[in-house]
Amino acid sequence: MPPTFIHRIRVHLATAVVSALATGLVPLPLAAQAQVPPPPQPLREFRGAWVATVRGIDFPFEPGDPTAKQQAELTGILDKAVTLKLNALIFQVRPAGDAVYASNLEPWSPWLTNEMGKVPDPLWDPLAFFIKEAHARGIELHAWFNPFRALSGPKYKGAGKHITITHPQWCMKYGEDTWMDPGEPGVRAHSLAVMQDVLTRYDVDGIHMDDYFYPYPVKGAPFPDDRSYSAYQKAGGKLGKSDWRRENVDTFVEELYNMVKREKSWVRVGISPFGIWRPNYPAGYAKGALDPYEALSADSLKWLQRGWVDYMAPQLYWPNEPKNLSFSALFDWWLSQNTARRHIWPGMASDRVLQDRQPHEILRQIGIVRMRAAYMPPGHLHWNYSALGKNKGTLADLCRGRAYQDFAIPPRPPGWGWKSRLLR
């Protein structure tokens, strides 16, 4: 039985005993037993992994595979997570304007069925299936969305209810991908509606976004959003284009957080931005690195300090050395900026084991995060699940034997009503 359920049973039994004592209904021997000290608090640590569906990175093995095979893949992922004592999976349900679940707003994902809009045969709902099986194993399931990517690569074209068909004026080709324009109010409203639809219809434990807001720059090709920016200016807007882009993303992040807390206050909101806010933050670090504040219009520091997330998972995909991009130095900087007291659980590049690092580097990073446990309950996420599922460089074995000897349950979100989640 997962430790989460054991803890819940203990809580309910203790409550019943206290109530009976107060009414005088408990015999003396049982009353004496009730004086036994309460059990220790469970270990709390967020142990997560991303499960990506775009391009079949983690699931499914092959688009269009039979339903039974894909279901077996998901249960295999969960069983491996239980073996490793993970307690959360971040499941990509909207890779690019499509749905890895039953949706009336967007078409079935071709990364699931090998054809945009094609219904699984026999019909099943991967998100509903994954949630049910994850919860049966005591694992949180967070729904991961890409808010503004319309198509990933040239393999599949839009069809049916896809936004490139219903609103082609909101979309543009940029590099090898097709993007929705975040400067279009209709785009932001549609993406928010998609996320609200999942939140209200599914028992997800979190709503998650990664680092893709405005797209990563294509060399020599500015993002073609002159039309929406011109409309903003004609309506009286005064911001320069760079500030206007950031305002579009800021507005979306704030509206998302408020919507989630209004609909289901217990659901976590998490964002996994690029690992640095801006070059030279902290001073002397990240020199020459990408500036996501400008390049992606992502003011992740503002989102953290305004409290528009329950957890921030900066993608700290570098080893602890060399100094310019140091895991520990950057993690400590994020902690120092956490004025709203949100959880900061860094993403680790487990997929790069045997490329530019050995598996002990990942264990070292887990240890670095745990050393800051006096500041806040620890947590971390593996990019990606396959690095663990395939036991890359024996990473899974090492994590199980050295880092995850004991079960842990996720820390409580900031300001969260614990009883409302357990008893709802």
C-alpha cells in the first residue's frame, strides 16, 4: 500500500479515537493506548519526472500502436516509478495544439494515433487512464501543456479542430515549427480554455508549463508578429515590442494561476522555465548564455515573486562545474529570490548521462537540493522519464539504491488546505 494512503488511514483513525475519548465512549484500556505518541511525520520530497509525448520522446513508443500496447506502456512507466519511489509524473497532454485525451476543443494528437484528429481504436482516454492508474499507486499526475506551439516539425499537418484550420490568421511558420501568436488575445483565451477544460474534467494534481512561450530564436529570422503588434499600437498601446511580448506572457501566466485557484485550489501550478532568468544573474554567472527574458519573453523571476506558481522548476541542466553555468550556484540564486516563498524544485538533465556527465552527477545534484532542506522541503524533476526507464548508465539503479531508499510524499503546496484535498 502506498505510504500516502497509510498516512491518510492513520490520520482518520487518530481523529476517530480523539472524538470517542471526548464523548466518553472509549474503554479505559483503549484510552490508555490513545496516549501513545503519534507516529512520526512522513518524509516529504517532490520526486518527479517528465513524460513527453511530442515526437514520442517518452510515450508512445510508436504513434498509432494498438490501444492495449499503449496502455501497457503507461502502466510500465508507473510500475517503474513505484519501484524507484517517485511520487509525481508530469505528463504532456498538449504537445502542439492537439490533445492526448478526449477533447471537444482540439483534435486527437497525431503523436498518439499517427494522424491529426484520428480517434484511438478502440477508443480510450490516455489522460483518464494515466490519472486512475497513477492515483492507485499513490503518484501525483500533473497535466503538462505547451500553450503556444501549434505544430512540432513538418511530419503532421493540422486537421479538423486544429487551430491552424479554425484560425489560420493566428498562426505562423517559424523555423521548422508552426506557432500561435501569443500577441493575439484570441490565442491566449483559447489556450486558457483548453487548460481549464482539462482542470475541470480530470482529477489532475497539477497544471504545468515548460520553457516554451515565445519560440526560441531562429538565427536571422525575427518572430513574425508585426500584425498583432500593429493592432496593439492602433488600439493605443505604448509599450515597445519586447515589453509588449513579456506583458502578453505575464498576463497569461497570471490568468492561468488565478483560474486554477478559483476552480480547484488544491491543484498545483508549476512552470519549468529556462534555468537562468538573465545572463549575469547571479553576478559573474551565465555569461554569454541565452537571455530568456528577451529571447522567449519569459520574465520567470516576476512569476515567482508575484506568487503566480506553486512550484518553479528551473531547468538547471548543467553540471555543478564549470563555474559559469553551475547547478548549485544557479539553484542558490533562485532560492535567494524566492520572496513569495514558493517551492523551487529544479529540473535535472538525466538524459545527458553518458554524454557530458556520469550518473553520479545527478545523485550529487539531488544531494545539493536536500542540503537546502532547512530552507524549504526539497524536490527535483528528471528530464526525462526515459533516462530512468532505460536505466541509462545504471542511473535508475543508483537512484533506487542510494537516493530513494525510503518512500516520500510531495510537500504541501503554499497556502494549501490539506484536508480539502484528502476529504473532498
